[in-house]
Amino acid sequence: MFIKPSNNVNGEGLMLRKLQVSKNLRKMFKEDQDLYKDLWHIIVVIVFCGLILMFTPAPAYIVFIGGIIMISIFILPKIKRVTNYIYSLLSWVFGITAVSVLVVYTVKATPPYIVGDNLVLIQVEVLPGLYMKPITIFMFSFFLWFVFGLYTPSSIRRFEQMLPDIRRILYAIAWLSALASGFEIVYHAVVWSAALSVQGLQNPDIIVNPWPTRSMIPINIVFATKIVVLVFALSCFVIDYIKMIESKR
């Protein structure tokens, strides 16, 4: 024997569905309002920075760095839709920058080849009044690429789901990398100082390791030192990152 549901039951279910849809629409509308409001705040900060540049002699990069700091501290944390993807976006931007710098200046290298010379002996105007060597741009960009890549939600989720033994192995490898690169930093500093004392007071950017093996191409000391410092910084970050993941579990 089948019992036919009453019209009251059907009507209540329909009303509940309508209320849920209405609630979802109100929530979406509120999120859109908050998003537009915070985007308007970003525009105000950018316009304010532009006015400072027009009427004061302040360097452009100082002004806009201040604006970026204001936006990142007071505005971006409120925009959930943006903060969910901002680390991925930053990782892509700095990754493309690092790879582009390396490719462009590697292609430009001409004989006689000294590893890293073409990344050290040139100054690039990154922002008005701010000059950097290509190797410095590469080092900063690669570090930020690596850091923001690990801070993406997907990377954090993968590390949290990783077997504890695998994390411990990575932790040990990071410490080993820090040990090896830490020694190399000291070694390069000693070689750098010794080469300057032997060759006399010159431009330190032109110093080349005078003791490579016969099968090696000479290496620019500034280039080698910055690469080793980069490896050391990445190792320290991975150590701290794994500790952060472990503390959340």
C-alpha cells in the first residue's frame, strides 16, 4: 500500500529550496559588493601614488613599493577570491622573469666564455633610478618564484597529505643542502678576497676563480657566490616551511 505525500510536505520542500536559493544569491551579491569596494580602494591607492609622483621628487619605485605594501596589508587579505590565487599568480610572474633573464643573457654570451660574466658585468634599470645586475634580478625572482609556489593552496595541501617519512627525508636533504652551500659561501668569500689581494684593487665584478680544473670553464666569482647564496636561502626556507607544515598537523 502506497501513501501519497501530502501537498503540505511538497510545499514546505519547495519553500525551503527557494529560501536556500535566495540566501545564496544574497551571499553572492554581498561578496560582489565587497570585491568591488576593495578594488575601488586599490584604484584610490594607485591614484594617490600617481599624485605623489606628479607633485614631489620622490623616486617612483619608492612610492609604488609603499603603495603595494599598503594594498597587500590592508586590502588584499579581505578579497578572498583574489588571495586564493595571488600566490599562484606571483609565482608565475617571478618564474617567467627568472627564466627570461637567464635565457636572454645566456644567448647573448660571446667568446671567450666565462660562466656568469654576462650576468654580472651589465647593469639593468629595473625601475627609474634603480639599477640591478641580471644575476641579482634572477636571484630575487627565482627565490620569490620558489617561495610563492610553495605557498599556493595546492602546494600546501600536497605537503600536508605527504607521508611523514617523505617530509623527514626532504627535511634532511634541506639541511644537507644548507650545510654544503654554507661552506661554499665561506669558500667563495675567501677566494674572492685572495684574488683581489693578488690582482690588486680592481673592480670586484671582474674577479674570476683562478683555480678551476682543466676541464672547467672559468667562473665569475660574483655569479658563483650569488648562486650559492640563493641555494642556501632556499634550503633555509624549505626547513622553515616543513616545520610550519608539521606544526599544523
